[in-house]
Amino acid sequence: MRITNVFSQISKESMEKILPCFKPYWKEYSHGETILTYGTSAPSQVEILESGKARLEILNEDGDVFLIEHLEAGDVFGEPFSLPLEKFVYTVTAEEDCRVLFMNYNHIIKPCANLCEHHSQIISNLFIMAAQKSQGLALHISLLHQSTIRNKVLSYLSYASTVCKKNADGYFTIPMSLVALAEYLSVDRSAMMREIKAMKAEGLIDGNKREFKVFESEFIGH
């Protein structure tokens, strides 16, 4: 089961009743403003992007900054969704004007004695989303650590071929533009396009724009 919203399977009426239990507050941020910076400390809050767009970046111990994820309305972020990696710092920055909901983490996972079904559902959603976020972060960091542009692209396409729906000919559509893919892989877009063209010529992959087919997944990582 994939959960994309912490309030999934909870009615608006029920949410209005139980939301005060989480000691919520809201803040608004302007384009370019830092929303949150965090590391691997014990979580104290859960943040939900109610409106706008933001970007999650990670700073490694060498001082390199990498884009990890574009955040949109409904996405969650904060310490509960980070990987246990020492000397890594996460930063969330507003890409446009944003409104963010902050909820107390302990009040979510340690509810009062009157535990209702909907509160239990939020706890379940939260832990499922934390697992999903951790998997996504682990994948992204593993891609960033690939030694060459070719390995990064092939590794990503190999993964995408397993999770994206394929047509009858085995082609699948990646969930981002090639401009976004270059940023996601932290590579120069022109260099990435040259590598994609070369891999097509070598018969490793085929495709056009966002549609691809991988022929030689065994070359990945070599």
C-alpha cells in the first residue's frame, strides 16, 4: 500500500475534531525563504506543505549540496523522514510562496487515552510514509554516488523500468522531464543528453523525451 497523504482515509469532519490533539500551528514562507533545516536529531515535529512548492536539499560532509526532492501541496518532511546519516544536513526551501502546517510528533505517536480509529489511521499513515520516504532517499543518494553520468542515468532508468507502467513494446514514461532528471541526478543537462544519445547508439537504451526502454540493464554499475 502506498500512502501519499498523512490524512489519507480520514474525513474532513474527523480531521477537524482530532487536529487540535497534535498542537498544530501554521506559518507562511516567501519564495526563496528557508522553511526548515534539520539533521538526524530526535524528531519533534512533522511538517506538511499545505500550499505552494518547495525543494528538499541535502548537504553532505564534503560541503556538496544535492537536490533530493521537489515538494508539493500535501507532501510531508522533517526529521521523521530523514535517513540516519551522520554529518548530513537537510534544508527545505520555498520555491514559491508556501503555507506549512507544523504538528507535534510526540502528540501523534503518543496519543491520549481516548485513542480513536482516525488517530490510529494517522499513526499508520505516518509510519508508512516514513518508510516510503526513506526508500526514496536511499535510492536517490545511491544514484548520486554513482561514479559517472552513464551509471547514474542507467541506474535510474533501470529502477524506473521496474516501477513505471510499460506499454506492449516495453517502453515506460519517467515521471519527470529531462531537465528535472538532470537536476535530480546532479549532472549537466547537455552532458546527460550526449550520454543518452551515445547509449542509444550503442543499443543500451531507446526512447524519446520522457519515454524509454532499457535493453542492457546488466551494464549498470560497470
